[in-house]
Amino acid sequence: MLNTSQLFPFLISGLAFGAVYAMSGTGLLVLYRTTGVLNFAFGAIGAMGANITWHLIEKTEWCPDWLAYVACVVVSAALTLLYGVVFAPRFANRDPLGKMLGTLAFALILLGLMFNLWRSQDARGFRLPTGTRRFEIFDARVTWTQVVAVLFALLVVGGVTIFLRATKIGTAMRAIANDREISSLLGVPVRRVETAAWLGSGVLCGIVGLLLVDLFGSLDMVLMTWFVIPSLAPVLIGQMRYLWVTFFAAFVIGVVEAELNASNWGWPSQYRKTTAYVFAVGALLWFARKRTIMISGRATR
Amino acid sequence: MTTVDAHSALAGEPVSTVPSRFGRRSITQAAIAAAVFLIAMFVLPALTSTFWVKNFTSAAILSIVAGATGLLYGRVGLVSLGQIALYGVGTWVTMRLGFATDWPYPVLVLIAGVITAVIGVLLGLPALRLQGLYLALVTLMAAAAFLVILADTKFPTGGPGFKGLVVEVTNSDSMRRPDVAETDFGFYRYVLVVAVIMFGLALAHLVSKPGRAWASIRHSEAAALATGVNTTTYKLWAWGLASFMTGIAGGLLAAHVRSPSTFTFGVEQNIILMAVVVMGGVATLWGGVVAGLLVAVLPELLQKWGFSSEWSLILFGTGLFANLLITSWQLDKAGIKE
Amino acid sequence: MRFRRLMALGAAAALVVAACGGDDDDATTETEAPAGTDAPADTDAPADTEAPADTEAPADTEAPADTEAPSDTEAPAGDSDPSLQRNADGESICGLGNGEEATGEPILAGAVMTSIPGIDFTDISDLASAYFDCVNANGGIYGHPVELIVENDELDPQKASAAAVKLIESDGVVAMVASTSILDCPVNGPYYEEQGFYAIVAGVPAECFGLPNMAAVNMGPHYSALGAAQAVIRAGAEGKIVAVTNTAPGSEYNSTGVEALAAQEGLDYEAVFYETPISDADTIILDIVSKAGEGGGVTLTFTPPEMIKLMVAAENQGVIDDVIWGSATPANDSSVAAAVGPDWDGKLLINAEFQPTDFDGPDTRLYNEVSAEYAPDSPVSSFGQMGFLTGRIFVSALLSMGEGAEYTPEAVNEAIVGITKFESDIFCKPWYYGDLPLHVPNNWDITVVPDSAGGRMVPFEDCFEIAALDQPLIDTRAAEQELGLGAFAD
């Protein structure tokens, strides 16, 4: 039945995995809050950047590791910016679903390109400097990358919350995400602010991509691309609005998933990967029980 | 702002969406459809090899799923990113019953369709209050959960118990085909007939009361409610119909491949399906046919021309993208905002 | 918009035309009238009308490849039997080894491969093709070049079946060589038997080792995991052994060999399955270690990308020394050795179906040369060895038919099934085909371990026989002894 001696290490590893969800989830939500677009290509862009990093580390002699990491962030930012500046404005008159479909198309294209450029069947990966250093908490082992992931997610949530509320440009971003046309009429420098939002999100994307390769243990571009799907679970629980709820929901999901593994209950642990989805669907249905919730053209504040 | 309905503009059709039943236009359409059907049925197989006939069979089966998805999206305004999971349910039920009983194949497929329809309605029920992006994401999540379960359950191979899996792999069995359609060519024609029946069923809905109700719901749910349309019933009906069609398609797949594999039902397949459905066009049921051809035939052609299979991903992404760009431009021109 | 719809339908029409046109006319096309298909109901058109998809196809036919031998043939180097593919110094050569470009009618072979993201066996067919390229640059088969036509089944049973039909009936291949697919053996086995084809494969599922007309150059995950378990037990695993693999269809078979061994050795056993791609490797590793117990044994059967996730997690969690780790052959890949840290050196007992790629032997040397020259993008690995071997075995069979032979499917497959002793330093024991109810010709393996500094796998245990615990292997050993095959060959 319940293997209590295992509960604690699984708790720690569950929290560590929750950090993965937290980073991806908050990254997605931040972009949504600042641009009104749910970027389904979030994972694919990060994977593309990570592939470039791997290539620079493994296939070139001249590139120092730190530069390769920077390259990941630069490439991710560039790709995100490309989409955000060139294509996203053309979808400005569509509902959030339509906007998301555009990013979905982008993800498919990126994934196809990555498969053509790199071999997915080889064992490929890299460890960040923080990945090889670890420490023990009460008999459980944690790498510094996992700590960085938690702190990073925390920083992003805290920083973005303050940014959106307290700064002028943050307010401008919220306005544009809400209604681009009216914001422009009101004198918000839409193009500039949008560019900043996409750029920031792109940087976020790159950093998350780097961390994910270390946290997953290998550069798995299929996993990284489609990981956006379970990552949406904490975002939906946060009703695509509340960054802190998203943050905490991510950890709850991570821990429950890990504990289901620890339980040795047999069949529930086989289905532990449904945890995120069950939570998300459950939460949404709960929120919708009394009223229709919908996302109109306006991203909620 | 014009009075053109946004979705209609997307679909590229004028506002009044429901055609009259027996006008001259619909007779022409019927004639064209009949011609296409006859050519596909009798001319096409004679001109090509077993290899391509199998691919066209896949295309026909997938066109049913795509047609159902397109109907939900284009006609009722309901986005389902989870049809592949229901497709898998249809396949699974058909196989389980096929091994457990001696019932004739059409009965198996029909039961699979009904069970899938029930599941679809049950899932549609709580989702009634969700719209747009939320609905899309919920269907995606639900599908992902289903597919985790499917990866564990796998497809029956003739064994006992609920899962129906055999212990010794070498003893595993494969799905039988109907007696009238044992061969690949025969089964191709069988599938074509079933596809036509399914599209006919969908069309019958579209030209009658449900179709009108759906059109008004898609236009504006609030307005529909105001005019006395029972939106709940009709939305559930739409889920039911689409799930039924998808379940039937799943049953056809079971006999087509005979030993389905869980790899055919990945979460990404839902995404690809949506991409080709949009590319094929959600305005008409023909879009489903185009989508089916895209997803079943295009990758094979690419391989034939020396491109790796990954290129189909790039093409689907680009096609979806192009489609979205064009429709966005149209919306812009019409001065519409969704 | 009419335009967009017309474009979509035009695209559809183009797809259909492209599919039909340019196809070989199918001599064996079934054209019987559909029996008993009911007259279809009214085919009401959908609401809006467009130009219908034009489905007329131009009848575009090509004659099947002519397989007569050309009039001029090259004398092989040396006096030895050319089918041995050795020169006078005993070094391995490609085919006839005469450095002359083969320009006659090609001999076509077919392969059905699984190639989807994450499960991609194309290294195997790439090396088989590379070997054929080398042979073609060295006189071919008495002037005939050999070509491999590869079809990807994309892990779709329908496509696997269609691929086999296309290769044999449309493309006119005379043999199936180097197929490596999760579906080919189960889906197409009966079809190949019907057509009289004896396939030389790199096998994955059980059927590849359970049919009369399939013979694999490798062991397959079932026997490979069993071999790993043998190594793990020899290394001192106690109490319990846990067999871990993915949830792919048929994956239970990966672990049943380990189960049988555990039963024989009196150890507890548990089979665990994890869905891939793995995202939470830490949790999984903790789970595996807790199930195996301190000092227990673990066998892993995963592809290289998944393996390093687990190995990195084990390193992070510091549990490498808690259990004895073994792995089936997929991990025998230099990319795995290069990707893990020194903590794993000597600690993962990988069952290798072949000698290491830097073994000192003529075939291994030739393999490395062929790989470098004709398949530079494929890494040197056991997959490469498999491809090389299937190609070399096929060429050996063709050469054994002698000069001026008719390369028909019947004759070629007769030559294939007639192979009773194919020697190679890559194998532990001579390989064979033979007219047997099933084939497990490669049933002696070695154990290798990672060497992270060198970025490669190094030998740990020399050739040992896989425990004969299931009927197929028991029968195989009996047949080998009786007929003088494999380990019992003289």
C-alpha cells in the first residue's frame, strides 16, 4: 500500500517537477497577459534555442559554454520576436482561439525544422553548471538547477506582477492585451510596447528552454514542444489570469503526480500523468458551474 | 461595421447559411457529389495500386473524423481539440466487442459509434458553459488524459478480461473484416459507402432543424436563446453527432489496420487534425474530404518525392498558417473583429 | 471565399492525381467487383458547391525492373569463394572488391522501417544502403548494382502493410533486407510467407523471432533484456529483479525473458512500464530503486534519449550504487556513454548483441570504413553494425548464386534461406538462416559498460550464451546442435 518511507523523497522530487510546470506555466501566462496570445509554440521555440546551444557546445570547438547558453536565449528571443512582430499583428482582429492557432502552426513548423536539422534518436543533452552540483535535504537529493527553476519561476511571477501593475509600460501591455485597437486610439505606442512584450517573453522562453534540458535530463524536442499541453493545466487553474494561483497550482500538481508514483497502489500510478489534466478540467468546470466563462476578444485583466 | 457574421466571413459564405432543400443548386451539388463518389468507387481503384488504395482508405476514414470536427467548429462554433481520443475510443470498443462476440461487423461499428456518442455527450455536458479558447483547451486536456489511459490499456489483442490483452504476444489476434469486404479493395469501397452515409447524415442535420439551430447558435448564442432555441439540447446534439461519426470512423480503422497501435493516437495528432481541418475548410463537408486526403496521402507523396516524413509537419504548419493569414485578412477587409 | 475553397479542392485533386499518376501499373491488382455492396443512398451534396475534386488519373505505367544478368562480368579478386567477401590477405572486402563501378541492371531489395520522432531505426537501413554503395563501387554482384528501397511505416499498421505490398508488388524487390520495424514482422510476416520471401531483419517484436521466414541479425529486446539480467545476476544482484521498459504496444514481451530468469534463479520479480517521453525521470528512478530494493537488480529497456534521462536522474539522486543496473542493447550507443558522467563508468551492464565497434577484426574494420565513407552522418553504433550485417549477408547470398544467375525472387530467397554459416567477427558465433520453424540465430552476446572519459562503451564480459528459458530458444539450440549451426558449426 502506501510506502511512507518513500513519501518524503517523492515529495521533494514532486516539488522539483512542480518547478518545471511552474516555469512553463507562468511563462505561458506572462505572455498571454502581456500580448493577449497564448503561445503554443513556447516549448518549440525553447527547444530550437536549446538545439542551437547543443550544437555550439558539441559541434564547435571555439564556442565557450556560457556563450552557447546565451545563444539559446538570443535565438528564442529572435524567433518569438519574429512571430510577434511579423505575424501576430495580422491576427489582432481574431479571438484568442484564432491567435493561439497561429502559434500552433508556428510550433508545427519549428518542430518539423528541428527534426530535419538534428537527429532525434540520439541521446543528446547538456548539463548546466548548476546541474552537476547537488545537495541533500533530509535524505532527499536536489540539484541546484531545480532550485534555480523554483527561484526563477518565483522571480518571474513576482517581478511580472509588479511590472504589470506598477510600471507605465506594464500598464500599456495590459491595455494592448485587452484591446489593441482602442489602446492605439488612446495613444499607447502599440508597436513599441508589443515588441517589448514579445521580446521579454522570448527571453523567458529561452531561459526556460535551457533549464528544461537540464531538468528533463536530455534534449528531447518532442517532449519540450508538447510539454505546453500539461503546462497549461496550472494556467487554466489560474483562470488564465492569476499568476500566483498558477504558480502554486503547478507545485500541487507536481507533488500529487510524484506521490501517485510512490504509492505502489498499482493502477493509479499508471495513470499519474492524468493528474494535470484532471485538475485543470475539474477546476474549469468548477469555475463554469454557475456562469458561462468565455474569453472574448479582450484578455482579462 | 457590417452585418456580416464573423464566422460566416471566415467560412467565406454569405449570411444566410441554410440552403433550401430542393433548389436547382442542390441538385447540381448532388450530381457532382454522386459523380465524385462513383469515380472514387470504381475508376480510382482501377488506376492505382494496393498501396495507394490503402492510403485512400485511410483518407476516407479520417475524412469522417475531420468532417465531424469541421462541422463542430464551422457550423456550431464548438472547438474540439480532442477528437482523436474519441476516435481511439471507437477503435477500442470495436475491437473489444469484435473479440468478445460473433456479432457482425456493422453491428460492432454501430455500437462503437453509439458508445462514443454517449461519451461525447457526457463530456459535452459540463463543457456547455465553456467557449472559444477555454473549450479548445479543455477538450485538449480531456483528450490528453484519455490518451494516457489508452497508452496503458492499449488495444485488445484477443485476450480475456476488460483490457482483452493476450499474455503471449505471438498468440495475439487481429481484427476481422466484414465478409463482403475482406480484400483491401473491397474494404476501400466499404469504407467509401460508410463515409458517404456519414456525410449524408451530417448533411441531413444541416439542412433541417438542428442545422438552423446550430447556425443561430454559432452566430450568437445569446440571440439564439432569446429566440427560443434550446441551445443546450442542440449543442449536445452536435457533440453527439460528431462523436458518433468519429466513433464509426474508429470502428472502420479497427478493421482497416486490423492491429491498431497506440502510437497512431498521440496528443499531437489532435493538433495535426485541427490543422488539416482548418486547411481543408470548415465551411463545407468537402473540407473534411480534403483534410482526410491531406493527412493520409500527403506524407506518402512526400516520401515518394524523397522528403523525410518531418516535412509533412512543416507543410501542415505552413498550410494552417497561410489559412489563418488569409482569413484574418478577409476579416480585416470586412471590418470585423471577433 | 470561393478562391480559397477552390485552392483547397485543387490541392486535394492534386494529391489524388499525384498519388495515382506515376505509379507502376500493378500486375497483381485486385479488380474484382465489390461483392454485395449495397447501392449507396442519395449522395446529397453539402450546402455549397465547388468544382469537384478531379479524380481522373493519367495511366502512367513503368515496366518492372529487368533482372537479366549483363553479358560482361568481373572475376573476383583471389581464388577464394567470392561469397565470403574476403581478399587474399583475409581482409574483408565489399562484394567482389575489384574497385569497378557496377552498371548493370540493379538488383532491388526492400526494407520496411519505423521512423517517427523518438523511434527511428533508419541508421540500420542507412548502413545497409551504404554497404550496397560500397559493393556497387566494387563490381556489384557480377556487374549488377544492389539497391535498397526503404519505406517508412511511421508506426502505422496500415502503412506497414501497404509498404510491404508496394515493395514486393509495385517495386518488384527480390528480397526483404534490413527491415527494422515494430510492426513489420507481426503485420507482414504472413504476407512474406505467402510471397515466398525470407526476410533478413533487425528484429524488435516477438514475431521476428517466431516465424519461419524471418531471421534477425540481432537479439531483440526480449532476449537482450534477458542477457542483461544474466549479467546483473552474475554481478551479484540479490533478492529481486525489476524489469523496466516503456508502454509501447508489445512491450510486455521485453520483460518476460527477465521474468523467466528470475523464476529460475529464485529471485522476486516485478515488471514496470513508463510512458515515454519521460518527463519526470527523478521520480521514476526513485520508484525503480525502491521497487528493486537495496542490492536488487534492474534491467532497463529504453531508447538512448530516454536512457540518459534515467541515468542522469540516477546520478542526481545518488542511487547508482544502490542496485545493480543492466540494460538491453539500445543503450549500447556511444552517444549514451558521452552524455553521462563518470559515476556510471562500469556500472551499467549493457547487453551488446555484437562485438564492440572498435574490435580488432576484418569485418569490424570494414564496417568502420564503410560507415565513414558511405554513411558519414550515421554514428558508429550497434544499429550501424546491424545494417552492415544485413547488407553483407544479403550480398553473400547473392554472390553464392554464382555468375550469370537469374536474380528472381524465388532464386534469391532460396539462396538466402540456404545460408548455414555466415561468419563475422562482429558476431559471437556464426549466423545462419536455414529452413526452420523459427529463427534466433544470434543467441550469444557480450556485456559492455560505459566509459565516459572515452565517450564509448567498452567490453566487460566476453561472449556468453543467452539462457534458453523459453521454447523458441530451447528449440533453436536443439536444432543448432542437430544441424551444426551457430555455436555448433564447425
